[in-house]
Amino acid sequence: MSLPTSAGTSKIELDSKLLNSLLAIFVNKPNGLQVQLGESGNLQVQQGDLQVGVDPFLISQALKVHLRNGNLGPFTVQLNQLQMGAQGLTISLNLLT
Amino acid sequence: MSKHAGQFGMSLQSSDINTLLATFASDLGMIFKAGCLSVRTKLPMGLGITLVAIPRSSPDGVVFSIPFDQIRGDKTGGMASMLAGGLWGLIRPFIEKRIKKELTARRIPEETVTLSQSTEGKIKVGQITLHLRPLNAWLIRQPPAQGFKVNVDSIWATEEHLNVILDIFHDVYG
């Protein structure tokens, strides 16, 4: 796993294996919804006869998420970028107080 | 039985590291700056000191080097660095005691962190080594959180970031 970084930004990265493991554990249901990240970075969603493919994407749109939990402190997480591809999911963020 | 579920990486930028340190570990007096940890603490005899711990990856884990010539005292200033060779004799048991307390509280094996003294270039340094093998053996013995366990694959620092890669394991029953 590589963690390319740019100045001023933190990143978290789930590799494709972890992403598919989490989807298999928490999302996919026997005879129900099936979501899987393909080798080419396409997210494949299937429910019965319905199939939807999501191409690899890069979203660069600042989005602020407020975390309000007594144990975590009053952090605000600013999401700077979401990238999904063959390598997995990468989220660029900054912690704000 | 645990199955390898994949890898999770974190690359924390220095300002985010310092936000987390200030929130969760303010008593350590620690800040991350220019790829190093700067630690401000008070020795039992009352002398306040600031030291720099420079991390580097090794095949075994992470080594933090503490150059004696960069140890500064609140009152003695540069004198502390001149005395640092001698002061290390006082600083080392202080650090050892603090680390042992933290490890014991969590039942982490003592061999996870070792202290030594070495010379890098012409500079004498104290070395604190975090050994990943005993740390990971301890981590894998811990009860799973939400069915997951973690191991540390690697830790390294750059000028602006602290990077950690974790192996994630999922407990499979049956």
C-alpha cells in the first residue's frame, strides 16, 4: 500500500481487499444486495436483475463533517477529496477544532 | 480464526497530529514538527528539559533517536546539552519508568520498547526502539473490536506526515 501525500492534507486509505471485505461483512446479503469493487476500480452493484456500475471517481469538493462525541472532542473533519479506483478508497481530510 | 481482511493506511499531516496530541495526550508535552517529535518534560529533580526524538523505520520496527546535543534545559539552556551526556544517565531511567508504566497498564510485553545508547555520525544519541513483533503478538491476543483485530505493518515519518499502515484481520467463526 502506498500513501501518496500532499502538503497540508491527511489521508486514510482502504485498500481494495479491505474495501471488499467490509462490503462482504456489512453490506452484501445472501440473495440480496451485492456490492463489489472490481479489479479495474469499478464499483459493481447488483440487486436481483438490476446491475449498476460506478466508474472510478475523484471528487474534489470540500465537505465539513462535525464529530460530536464526548470522547473525541469537538472536532470538525473537513473532507477535501474522495478517490475510488483499483487501489481502493482514499479519503483526504483535515481535522479542524 | 482470523482472516486477513486487507490494509488500512493513515497519513496524518503535522497539524492534525498536533491537534490529536493536544486533545488526547496533552500531559506528554509532545509536538510533531519537521518530521520529529519534540518532547518537553520535567525531570524528577525539577529540571525542565526539551528533547527531540527523530523517528526512522527499521526492519524490526521504529527507532527514535534522541541527539544529546539537542537536549535543552529550561534554566541551563545550552548547558543542558553540554551536560546531556551525563544527563542521559538521569533521563534514561525517567523515560524507562514512564514507558514501563504505560506498557504495564496495558499488559503490553516489556520487550516491545527498548532503550539503548549509540553514536550517529559524531553525535551521541539515546535510542528508543518500538519492536513490532511483540507489539503485533500482543495486538492479536486482544479481544476483537466489532470482530476486527489489527497488526501494525509499518510506521514512518516524513517532514510533514506520520504514516501508519495497519493489517486488518476479521474473526471468522465455524
